[in-house]
Amino acid sequence: MGDVLSRVSLLGVVTLLAVHFELLFVSKFGVAFWSWYFFALVGLSATYHWYTERKQRVVG
């Protein structure tokens, strides 16, 4: 259960960051790069999450 909650909260943080970057770029350049940032952040966070899980399994 805690693992599911951590993934949901991680996704929430990534979504907030993506929205923040989108608003930043729209206000500065008038261009929405939100989808690119969203997928890049999701990919990075998923990779980091997988790496830390794997590292904990090896140590534990």
C-alpha cells in the first residue's frame, strides 16, 4: 500500500513540475513545451524509482 502511495505522490509531484514549466514557458515564449517536459520528468522519475528499488533489494 505504501508503495502505491509513494508512486502516486511521485506522479503528482512530476505533474506539478510539468505544469509549472509549461506556465513558465508560455509566459516567456508563448510556446507550450509541457508535454515534452512531462514525459521527460516521468521517464527520469520512473528510472530513479526503479533504480532505488533495485538498490534496496540488493542491499536488503
